[in-house]
Amino acid sequence: MGKSYKIGVIKGDGIGPEIVDEAIKVLDAVSVKEGFTLRYEEMLLGGAAIDETGVPLPDETIQGVKKCDAVLFGAIGGPKWDNLERHLRPETGLLGLRKEMGTFANLRPAMVYDELVNASTLKPEVIRGVDIMVVRELTGGIYFGQPRAIEDDRAYNTMVYTREEVERIAVVAFDIAMKRNKRICSVDKANVLEVSQFWREIVEEVAKDYPEVELTHMYVDNAAMQLIRAPKQFDVILTGNIFGDILSDAASMLSGSIGLLPSASTGKGVGLYEPIHGSAPDIAGQGIANPLATISSASMMLRYAFGEEKAAERIDEAIKKALAEGYRTGDLGDYDAKEICSCSEIGDIIADYASK
Ligand code: NAD
């Protein structure tokens, strides 16, 4: 008998249910082809959870995700819940879930599909072939450091990294680099910050276990500039929480649309796989959302959570083929488009290609 995996499914709010349904359609197609079984368990989070249970992160969800092999997530939030108190808002539910799951590594690929080079604001020759993986530390650094306070005449936060925190995120980055082009650029601000000097030393130590990987270091201000000037120089970017927050958003815009890019948040336990965009309430329910970021997130889940590399490749290739054939959702514009598809139409096409 083939392998079987249990996937926690959190559709969420806005376009969440539409895009997650398409990802499941594609997952089902490749699982049949590659001979493994997928079981799904739906769970509530965000606005949908507030409506149903009164809280954004119900206990059943916290317990439920721990019993899964991975979690596929759409997006949460929307104007309906914007005026609630902070602890009851949908976003608080998502932050709480990430904390509960202990997902300390955020992986954000930024790749440019050849067929969509014209959809970017940068010149085609600068971005054609870009394929970057940003590995961002997610649960440490200045966003979490103590002490922190606002006082009458001053306010402060603290940037702290422990040896263990740097080591474990560096290991994630080196392991990923081994599966890619074996180059890591570690980004810090070691010319000014002690915490960055410490980060650099530990990354150097971890590098000794990966002699095949070429490690370079770059200051964050230069990295921001280089991402726009010559993004093809990067393979894996390894960085801390606040620098990664900013750089991964900048990198994501190389691709042209927010509807294209997936992400994975992983740690010691179950990983969370989700598109980088939000719940897009402005287009929810119209059937025009782009499901590619969520379908790509499902591909990352197969690759990183289950080790089902062939199935992941099937999805990646199916997406490329659909774009090459000129199938687009509306957000991608009509560059070289043969047909503007609805959310479920492009899902059907990709599921079909993925199962051939
Ligand atoms: P957003 O990413 O939802 O939307 C920004 C713009 O991009 C909108 O015009 C939207 O229509 C478009 N867009 C986004 N995804 C798209 C897709 N797949 N296909 C086509 N177009 C797409 O960001 P926002 O408008 O700032 O936030 C809307 C809500 O989402 C807010 O409640 C916010 O808090 C929430 N949010 C949730 C997450 C998450 O769940 N991870 C992340 C960011 C924002």
C-alpha cells in the first residue's frame, strides 16, 4: 500500500475557500498519479472561526493541527471583523496558530515565470530566470525580544538571538541550499549590530558541515539594493526576522503579482503552507481570484513536508505549462494571454496537466 498523509485544511475568509478548493483539486490529481493517499480535515481560523465559535483560534484547531502531517491554509480577515478588539481579530488567530505550531522558519520563494516577465515592473532582462528562496527566521529577533516598552519620553525594543535560534534556521537554509544551487547569502547588519556579528559567526560554524555550499554575507541595506539591481545573483537568502520581513516582500514583487507566490512556515513539528497574499475581500466570491500561489504552496507541502518530490514537480510543471499555453487569471493582465480564466477554470487546467 502507498503512503497516506493527513492534511489540515484551513480555508479561512474572503477568497480563502475558492483558492484552497483549487489546490485540493490539484493535490488529488497528483496523489492518484503518484500513488499516495491524502486525507483532509477542515478546521476553522480567523473570521470564519469568530462567526462560528466567537474566537479567532478555537481549541479544536490548535489540537487538530497537531494531529496532521501538514496544514494547507488560504487566508483570513476582512472588513466584517476589522472593528473587533485586537485579541478577537482574525490576524490574532493566525499569529497564535503560528506560535502554537512552533514554525520558526519561513520559506518564501520568489521566482519569475518566463511567460510573465512582462508582468513585473522591472526590465525583462533583469528578472528573467530569477529563482530565489528567502529563508527568514520567524519566531525570534526584535519582534519578540524583551524588554520592550513605550515610556513617556522614549520607547524601545530589543533584538536578541540565541545560539540555538541561529543554528536551527541556518541548518534549514543549508539543507535547502543543498537541494538547489548550493549558494547561500546570509544577510545581516554586522557593521553596526552585535547581534548580527553573533549571527554571522554561528552561520560560519554551521557552514563547516556543508562544505559544498558557498556562503557569502551581505549587509541588509546592500541586499535590498541588489535585489532590485541584479536579483539573479541570489540563490538562497538566509536572514533574521525583521530583515526577512522586508526583503521577502521586496523579492515577491519581482514576480509581478501577489497571486503567484507561495510560502511555507516550518519548524520542529507540523508545517503551515499558505499563499503570501491576504483574503482579498474586494474580489471574494466573484470566482476571479488567482489560485496559483495556493497551488504552489501545496507543491511546497508535498516537497518539504512529505518528501514527494515527483508529485511537487508535476504541479510546478503544470503551472508553467498552463502559463506557457496562455491561460491567465485577470490579475496577471493580458500579456501573451490566450484566455482569461476563472479561479476554477485555471484549477481544472492545472489539475489536468498535473495528472498527465
Ligand atoms: P490582500 O493580499 O488580501 O489584497 C491586496 C490586493 O491584491 C487586492 O487588490 C486583492 O484583490 C489582490 N489579490 C490578493 N490576492 C489575490 C489573488 N490570489 N488573486 C487576485 N488578486 C489578489 O491584502 P489586503 O487587501 O491588504 O488585506 C485584505 C485582508 O487580508 C485584510 O483583512 C488583511 O488583514 C488580510 N490579510 C491576511 C493575510 C493572511 O491570511 N495570511 C495576509 C495579509 C493580509
